[in-house]
Amino acid sequence: MGKIILTGDRPTGKLHLGHYVGSLRRRVQLQNEGNYDRMFVFMADVQALTDNADNPEKIRQNIVEVALDYLSAGLDPEQCVLFIQSQIPELAELTTYLMNLITVSRVQRNPTVKTEIKMRNFEANIPLGFFCYPVSQAADITLFKATTVPAGEDQEPMLEVTRELVRRFNSTYAPVLVEPDIMLPENATARRLPGTDGKEKMSKSLGNCIYLSDSAEDVWQKVRSMYTDPTHVNLNDPGHVEGNAVFTYLDTFSTDADFAEFWPEYKNLDELKDHYTRGGLGDMKCKKFLNQVINKMLEPIRERRSEYEKDIPEIFNILRKGTDEARAVAAQTMDEVRAAMRINYFDDAELIQQQTAKFAK
């Protein structure tokens, strides 16, 4: 068995910087390093429908948006498998079997589920599909025998559910499924990137995102209004970098080379922080620097996206090919799952022979 990566995103909108630093940037690095045997990256439209069942058009329209973000960020369909979740029916089948191996109370204890139920105001009326999505996610991972899942730290409780289900399945039936490990972002400050308001993680639903496809002008408008330090009223007031979204973003994105190019007055971020905390440095100067850093990073992504947008039928062709490849892998795993569960009736020659002898007259 090789080293396999699986990861994906809900296609509920364009991808933003939180997605990029949380997993997408790392996916591209891993793909290019070539240390894994296979990489599967998918659009989790089934999971997205668990809280958008009354608006499937939203999901439908965003499939291409997410695919464009993947490709423009650097994912290469020649090196990784890009596919659409709903087009792999084996996922639904495996989800059904895994549901029998976990209790309602175990799902209820999942802190990620609790948080998302509250965020979506589902406390009084939780859709069953949404409630069970940790099991669906486990099926996504185990169907492709993923050994590694790049994700933010908020997904660790979901991975633990997956590992528990793998152990339960393998001990109950046969050692078919694989326990995955989570791969957290290398930069600790990027594990939960705040929104531009500084209060929550970056989220489409909260309207506090900088998108990978934003124009340079859009980025500047968002950076200019970004939350900083409410006590830093006057230029000479000492500033605080903790909880200051501008400095959290600089921690995440800026490099010494950026300072050399855009703000040579400082050698690195530590020098900038020192000046800011002493006082005498305005927020707007810091925001202008951050704007240059982000736009420098996003410019090649924008350029690639512009090229991909010229041939949308080819985007669908890429997704079709990837989905066909993923389906072939899924079918092989499900053959093993059914054999382990002894429900491969038509392929079990021993069962057929046994039953023939039983009913022989």
C-alpha cells in the first residue's frame, strides 16, 4: 500500500485565503514534491448539499469556480486526481455501511459538529444528512485508502471519527480500510486564519473573506478596512499585534524578501512588530505593506485563472477524467469491503456451492 493523500472542499463559493493557507497551498507543495504515490482532491458537493438541499443551483454554479481555483493555485490534473463527490456512487454505499458502526451519541460529541450546528442555527431542526456528515467524510477518506489528509486543526475531531470507524470496521470484518493521519499547516498562525474583521475564522457565510480570484482593487478595499488594534488610536500610541488581524496575516504571508522589495526600512517582521508596539507607526502603512504582500502572492494565481477561464469545456473534461479515475479506485475498494462483509453474493463461489449442496435433493 502506498502513501495516498485525499482532501477537498465544499463547492459553496469561490475559495479564499483561509482555504489557501489551511490546505490548498500545502497540497500544491506536496503534489510538486512527489513524495506521495497518489493525490485525490475533490469537490464535496454531497456534503455541501447537507445544508443547501433547497438550493442545489448554488452548488452547481460553484463546481467550476472551485475547479478554477484549484487549477489556478497550481494543482495539476496530470499529477493529482480532481473529481466530484456526487459522481462516485460507491461513496454513498460505504457511508451506509459505516453508519452501522457508530452511535448517535458519538456523533453528537464531535466538537466540530456542535460548532457547525450552532453556526447554521440548526439546534432545533438538524437535517439528518448534515448530522451524519462525519460518517460521509469518513467514507470519502477510507474509500480511497488515504494515509494523509491535509486540513486545518478544526478538522482533527472529524479525522478521529474516521480512525475510530476504520478500527471498528477492520475488527468487525477484515483489515481492509486504512487509518489516516492529519497534516496540519506548517505555519501555526495559518491553521485558523481570521477573517478581515478579526473576530472569526475566514468564512464565506460571515462575509469576511479575501478570495483567491479577487482583483488587486478588491484586495486593497478589504485590507484597508481590516481590523487592527482598537487601542491604537493615535500614531504615537503603543500598538498590540496579538489579535490584530493585519499582523496575523503578515505572520502568515510575509517574508524577508517582501520587506526587501516593498519596505526596506525593516529587515523583517520582528523589526516591524517592535516599532508598532513601541508606537510611532500608523496602521495604514502596515495595511499598505500587507496589500502589496497579498497581491504579489495572488498575481500569478489570477493570471493562470484568466487563461483557464478561456476554455470552460476543458475544465469539465478535466473533472470527468478525474472522476472516472477516482471511480475505478472506489470500485476496487468496495469489492474488498463487500467481500469483508460477506455481502458479495454473486462473486462468492464458495457460498453458491454451499447453498447448492444444502438444497440438493
